[in-house]
Amino acid sequence: MPDFRKLLSDSRIHIYDGGYGTLLQARGLPAGRSPELWGLEEPEVIRQTHRDYIAAGAEILTSNTFGGSAPKLEGAADVRTLNRTMAQLAREVAGNDIFVSGSVGPTGLFVQPLGPLSFRDMVDIYKEQIEGLVEGGVDLIKAETHFDLAEIRAVVVATRLVCDLPILTSMTFEGGVSLTGTPPDVFVETMQNMGVELIGVNCSAGPVEIMSTVRRMGKVLETPLHVQPNAGLPQMVDGKTVFRLDPETFSSETAKFATCGAKTLGGCCGTTPDHIRALAEKVRGADFACNEPEEKVVLSLTSRSASTRMGFGLPSVIIGERINPTGKQRLIDELQQGEFGYAMALAEEQMEAGAGILDVNVGAPMVEEKTVLPALGKLLVERAQIPLCFDSNDMDAIEECLWNYPGSPLINSISGEPGRMERLGPLCKLFGAPFILLPLIGRKLPVSAQDRLQVIDQLLTKADDLGIPRRLICVDALVLTVSSKPQAGAACLEVIRHCRDKWGLATTMGLSNISFGLPARELINTNFAVMSMASGLTSFISNPGSARMREAMAAAEVLLGRDAQAENFIAGYSDWKPGSGGGAGGTAKARRKIETLGDAVIVGARDDIEGMIQAELDTGRGASAIVNEDLIPAIMEVGEKYERKEYFLPQLMLSAETMQRGFNLLRPLLEKGGATEEKAVIIMATVEGDIHDIGKNIVCLMLRNHGFEVFDLGKDVSAARIVDEAAKAKASVIGLSALMTTTMVKMKDVVTLVRERGLAAKVMVGGAVVTQDFADSIGADGYSADAVAAVKLAKQLCGA
């Protein structure tokens, strides 16, 4: 069998297969039954489905293992055996002419801090599944329909630890972001840093709707593209889920992705062999045209929800230097106690001042960096959208941080110190983490530009030998002080220009070193920064709070032609007065300081909320006043931010948890004082046959925060039990969730039974595949697209 990578390097567009879940249901799969477990009982149906897709023109098959991870199988089958068996079925049919991709879907669980699993736990789960797929003879691993960046990164890491097969990663997006708030371009940048061979989008919508997502990906996409849309949006017709796009329309619209850099095209939910046959006809003879990114990015860092890009035509980036114990006794004292209040305050100040990256350093006496650095990193991941830079000489600490970060962080730094490149380089490659290359080998300090460039060249050769891509390397120009070495500044500028012109590498520097021992240091620093920017410097480590620095940078970006029509400069400096600092070129966004209980809920300060509430109680303030005047208005503002796309799921969950902790502290006082009102009761459940409950759990959390008494019946709950529990609890509302098109029809059973029993309870529905039209068609009383909308709907249905 040829290597799949050769297919990726040829000049053709290749055809994937289509949907399996909906097709298998039409071929006998019972509603709500696991396709993987059913496939063990009906292997010939699976074989015939593979054959039908090959006959239709598919060149790449997908194994029937989408839900083949341990959390999904829940002990009903041996994970490794099931995946090996399903892969072997596809391999038998494919022979040596058709490729087989091993499908790996979401587990239904979240990685910390959003869920119970550590990143290592998630990697171990996927390793077990991937080992079975490899044993079964797949040609590549296909991570598909994922919605969380950390989880899909776990698939990539697990694959790299198990085998050397190529990887396809495909996420699903709604409203311009994934469920946990990752935009398409941030997903692409993270995957490209990890060296993924094929990057794409699938499910969630039809080809017309997915086009906007693909265009957003195209801003930074340098990797071959994969697209598998649904056959349109699902609709309910006569009690059955129907996808309206016929093969001809589907193929015509999907073929348009050929102009967007698509290397492989196929179909997802609702597509059949007929759809794939029509698509194969449409793209037959079409040449693959690699996408040309809109932005020329040299180096990219990502968090779960944002990216910071470096490039010679892009604005220079300030790496905030303030989270560093040097000269900060307060920070040292807190770090020694494992406390992070001051560190978080420094982070907020720097983000508000316009830092694009936060350097995080905890190196101080009696501080265990291996424990403290990743712990602080986890907290910053919850609060800061911008990427982090982990700064430590302790390689164990750096490794722990890499195992606990959801995107592509920056590592500061890798030098020629014996063993450092050999250990950290492969780790950075595995996790897709760019690093700062520090030109130091041995004890001799390279003073001249020529000396530094020779050291850089040696370290680049070593990185090349380890297979580390240049896209992960940012060179430190190694700033020395001009007070003792007058040519230090000029040498830095020469190194920066050489890295830009000869190697095409991003550069950075610890800016303040240049002025050590001189008066008016800020004046020296500012002018040197501007000279370096003009020479090609892409970032520098500095204090973003310097007003003079912000002014100089904003002006320099205009003069270097990197601020189109001076838009950012005008936004930040239209009312400028000398020394005011302006608005960081209009790029900084003010972040709420934690001054009140409401601020704590909005920011998500869950570790502070109980102490703040206790302080309010100690002043004699009543529990009822705290709830009504602080907590409830704050959680409502969080909901408004979520609707405006200022907040995404991680922030929503963090604020909701903060609110819950505060309310739990106050509940005994409210009950003792008789201040609690009778709560409206809501029954929540995922319908029969559906084992997905992430969305439902979030809705439950939000409803409780808004004063409802929620009975969560869990997942895979029958209509009879739902209605029985609603009658027993005298529920005002029944909330139903479904993630699969094959199970959403069960919602109608609940609605019908509620009417037959004469219950007064209203029924609201929601879930990824559910729409307003579907809700109307089954007679539901309301539909909500997300947790915030569910709270509003519940209040409306209860007459609140």
C-alpha cells in the first residue's frame, strides 16, 4: 500500500466517502444504538457500506470507529479489539488500491479546567483507540467532528506517540467558533504548529454554510484542506430526520471548495453513495491548488480562543515581562506559598496595556518550579485569552507546562546548553510549541554579530537534525548593554536583519538589557525598539505599561506601513497629549478589575468569591441583598457577553461555577432567614438513545444559577421516565437535549406523552442538531440554541 503522504503531494483532488450514521440507520441500525457496537454484530452491513462508497468513487474510506473510545463504549466492548476489528473490515474491502482512515471522534468529556480529565488522561484514552486502529491496518488517523482544541490536540499527541501515520484533523464550528470558543484560523494555526498533514472542517452544516468557515481558515492555511459538509441542515418530516440537499446540489456546492485549497472532499451527515458519486464526477480532472494565505505569518502562538502572529508585515508584539519574581518580593512571597493573586493582577495589567503574549516566570528561592509554573499556567489559561510564554531553566517545569496547555505556547528558551535542545526540541515539536532560540553555547558570550550568527547556525543545524520545523523557531538577538559594549545595539540589528533576510525567522529580545547602567533608560529602550522594528524584529520582551513605548510603537507601525490608513493609531491617539501613552494603538482591550462581588462573577474569580462574600457578611450585609444586588445581575451580564460573542463556553462555565460557589455559601443563611422563594422546578434530560450530555450539563448549571430547582435525569432517558419524574416533581418545564439526528426524534415522544397525561409542564428542546423548525414540528413549547438562551426561555415559560 502506498504512503498516504504521497497522495497529499500529488496534483489531484481526492474523494472521501460520505456519512455513516444516517446511512447505517437506513440499513438497520436501531435508533440510539452505538454504530460501533452494532457493527460488531453486523459486519457484512459495514463491509457493504464501504463497498458502496468505493463503487461511488471514494478513494479514502473511514472506519466505523467514530465512537470507539473508552468513554463512549462504557465497557461494552474492548476498545483495542473493537477498533482493530472495524479497521480490518475497511481494510478487507479497500484492498491495496483504496486508503483507510481510522476515525477518532470526541470522548464526550472535557480536559481540565473545563472537565475532569487531565491532558495526559485524554492522551492515554486515545492511545488505546489508535493502537487498535493501527493494528487493523489504517493508513492515517482521522480526528473528526471535534469541538474542543485541547481534545483534538490530544488525538494528535496520542497518534505521534503510537505511530508515524499521517493525521487529518477536522473540527466543527457554529456561529464562527467551536463549542469551546476556538475560531477556525486559531485551530489551523495550532494544527500547523503540530505538523498535521491535512486540516479540515466537517459536519454542523451544509456546504453553503461551511464556506465562511473555510474562508476564515484560508487566512492562515498553508496545509492541504479537507472538507466534508452535511447534505444541508437537518429537518423533521413525518417524524423522520431529513437532509434536503440532493446529490446534484450537494456536489455542485461542495466542488467549490476546490478553489480554496481543498485536497480531499467528501460528505458527512445525510450524504449517501449517490452524493459521493455526483461529487466524484464534479471534481474529476480538477487540479489541486494550494491555498495562498492572506497573511504571511512567520510564527504563530495560540491559546484556546485567540492567536498572536508574528511576521515581517505584521505589527511587532510585546511579550509582557512583569510576571517575573526578580525585584518583586511580594511576588516571591506569594509564589513560595503557592498563591497567585499578585501574578494574576500583573497579568491583567499587562493585557490591558496591550501585551500580545504573557511571559510567565516563577524562578525564585524555595519555589518548586515543576509544580508552581504549570499551576499558574492553568489559572492563566482560564483568565487570559492571549497566549502564554513559559520561561524557566527547569526542563521538568517546561515539560509539565506543555502537558497542561490547550494551544501553542512559547517556550523561553532553548540554548546550546548540553542536552537542552535534545530534550526540549522534540517536546516542542510534539506539542507544536514555538520556542526562543538563545544563541549561547558554553561559557563564551558571542559579542559580535558574526559570532552570534555562527552559534545560531549551529543550533539551527541541530534542530534540523531533530526534525524540528523552522516555523517553531524564534531567534533571540541577545541584547547586551551598550554601556559596556558600545557596538551591542548595532550587532543586534545585524542579527535581526540576517534572520529576516537569509533565514526568514522571527526574532525577539529582552529589550531593557540594552540600557543597563545608563540614565533615562526608557528613552534608550524606546528608540532601540523602533530601530529594531525597522530592521525586522517581530517581538520583544518588555513592560507593556510604558506609555512612551506604546507611543513609539504606534507611530512606528504607521511609518513602516503596517497600520493601514493609520487606523489603529487614530483609534488610540486622536486625543493624544505628550506622555499620555494613548491606547496602545487602539489594540488593547480594557479588562474588568475585580473590585466587587459582581466583578468576581463576571471575571470568574472562583477562588476569591467565598472570601469576598464572607467579608461582605462580616460588615453586616444580608445574604439576600448579596444575591439580588450582586450575584444575579453579574451572571446576567455574563449571559449578555456570551450572546455578544465577547465570552465563549470556557468563560461562561467559569463564571457559572463562581456564581455557584458563592450561592452555596449563602444558601444556609437564605434558608435560615426565610429569604428563599419557592423555586420553579425544571426536569432536564438527554433523550433515549443519546449518550451526549455536555450541553445539557451546562444548561443545568446556568439554570441553577438563575434560581431554578433542577432535576437532572442524565442521559439516555426514556420518555416515560421523563414524564413520570416531571409529574412527581410538579415541574414547570421539561428540558430535552439531543446531539444526534438519529435520536432527536425521541423528543416528540416526550411532547406527545406530556399532552396525553395532561401535564401543565412546558417542553423546551435544544442540542446541536435541533432547530426552531424542528421544535415547531414536534409541538415543543420552545427552542434554545445555547445555555444562555435556555435560561431566558425557561423564565418565559414559567411566566417570570
